Amino acid sequence: MKKFIATALIASIAISAVSMTACNKNDDNTSQQQQSSTVESSVNSVEEISSEPSKPEITSAQIASLSTRLSSYKSVPKFTCKSDTIDAENISKNAKIAFIADDINNSYSSLVSKQFSTAAKSAGFKKVIIADTDTTPASYNDALSAAVTDKDKVAVMFGEINKDSISPQIELTQANGIKVISGGNAGLDESEHFVDNTVPIDFESAGQLLADWAIVQKKGKVNALALNCIDSGSSNAVYKGFKKEFETYVASGYCTALNISSADIGNGLSSKIKDEITNDTNLNYIIVFDESMLNDTISAVEQSGKSIKIIATGGSPETFTAAENKQIEMLVAQSYEWTAYAMVDYALRVMAKAELPKKQDVPLRIVTSEAIKKDLEENNNEYDFYEICFGAAFVEGYSNLWDL
């Protein structure tokens, strides 16, 4: 029987667990039975999301199809944006735009901000303001206040910013005629509240690719621990895609997903993961939906001494280094440069009151240690891999799209 059970565990680090089972675990698996008993004894709520009395095993043809799909994501992506051409210089003439990241000091946001500035200037914006933020509501309020003072046309809020805590300032910003756009933290069917628009990014496909990889590698017999950050909209969207794919194809396997608060990352999470590894001797994959949890995961696996594979999503230099060093088996990578250009494109379309895309062009690429080695050799080791992973086709692509 296939189940997806949402559970809330009473744990010292406040992690809730979700148990996703494609079929009953082997009856002779004593350690698994003990684990199930332990989990259920500390559960205060259980929800059966899906149940199928008989699920057929995945076929060789299905595995081949998934493998083909994975292969299509292993090369440098092409620019495929289907949006209409717009006159970027006319739209952005004499306009100012602000970029407000969740934390300008983390490597990914810092890289995105620099490329955002480059993209916005190339599109013709008179001034690009990169806010100095540090994860606190006060820094976000200050950034929005500065946008009002500076009479910006658009403020793009990037990453995991809790809009509830700064909603009065967002509303004040909007009252001053500034469009507030959220980007980088929501899937295709989700819109952030309080903001005017949300950039739709296909994080769900990242989750599908993570599931497909494990399924192909283990021929459907996936015994996984998945890590989802409940405070991250992008992580939740990745989880959504993963869950659907896992339920579709896995019959002989299971997945227990830990729904983790951001407060627990780097604060007891590694120990919790290690406990899960110790209690479940049949784990063959740990799947990470948000790169902020990757250090805890790598540490837990290394401390355990077990040969459990890790696969993850991410886009910072650190995640590429982890893939290059084989600390993770595979990375579903997202380009910080491409993401920045895509957000500028979306902002221009909002300003022009043009038709907005249902899915913004932000591609994914499957990255392994072998792929990194190959790409670096082809480029004579002159660059860091994260700089060349996605090529530069999007720069010319958006330039043409903006009629520059």
C-alpha cells in the first residue's frame, strides 16, 4: 500500500516528520519495524494523504524513460523563453529599481544581486539599488523605506523574506506607486501575499528530477530520507514535485521526509539526521530540498560512517564544490545569473503592463563530479564551474528579447 503520512513529532528541535511509503516495508525488516514503532509512539497527528491497495513495480521501460529525461538535463541549457519582445530601454527610461535579498551576505544572494545589477543596467535602468539586508525585518523595512525615498519604480524582494512581518511597510511602498515583486521563493502555482506579483519559477521540476535520479539509480527500490525546510517556499515547491513523482513510480520503497524549521538548521539538525540514519539501516538516499540544510546533511552522513548517497538542489558555489568533491552524488543546479536576468525581465513586463509568463525561464541542470571535471577540462580550467555551468546563451537571449 502506498501511503503519504504527515506527522508532527514531539522532538527537542521541533522537527515534524512525514512518512511517505510506496508499499509496506519488508516484514522481515526488524529495524524498520522498530523505527516505525518509535516514530508512531511520538506522533501527535497522522494524515494519510494517498493510499493505493496495489501498486505495480516500475517497469524497465519506465526506468528507461526517466533515464532519458534525466539525460536531457545534463548539458548546458538553451535559451527557450517564449515571451513577446519588449522595448526595455523605453520601459526603463529614467527608472530606478531596488533589489532586496533575504540576506545580502550569503553567497547565493550576493551573486544574484551582482548579476541583477548587471542585467538591470543593461536593460536601461537609470539606477539599481542593492539593499544591505541581514535577515532581520528591520533591514527589510529600511530597504523598502529607501526605495520610497529614492522614488524607485520597482522593488524586487528575493529569497525567503517573511512578508507578514513587514506588511505595513510593503503597503506603504505600494501606496507610493512602487510595484513590489517577489522572486526566487515560490513555485508555479503559488503567489506571495502582500506583493503585487510573484515570479513563477518551476521548482517543482527540481523535485521531480531528484526523485527520478534516485528511482533510476535504485531501479525503483528507493529507501529515502528527505529534508524539507518548511519556512522556504522554494523548498516546499521542490517537495511538491518530488512527492508526486515518488508516488507515481515507487512501489518497493519508502521515503520519510523531515519538515524542518529554519531555526533548526545548524542547531541540532545534523544530530537528528544522524539519529534517522542510525535507526534506519536500509536508507540508501538522503534528498535535500534546500541547500541551507546541506552542511548538516553532509556532516551527519560523514559522522555515521554509512555509504548513503546525498542528492540536493542548489546554486551557490558551495553546492558545486560539494558535488565536485563527491560529498553529494548529484546536484539539481539553478543558475544565479539566469535567475537574475529572469527577474529583471519579469519586472520590465510588470512595468509595461505586458502579458506575464506563467513560467519564467529559469532552467535546471543536473550536475555530478564527472560533469564538473569534463566542463572544466573543456574550458582549460580557467573558470570556477559555477561560472560556466549554464553558459551565456541567456545574456544574448534576453538582449534580443528586450530589443537592445
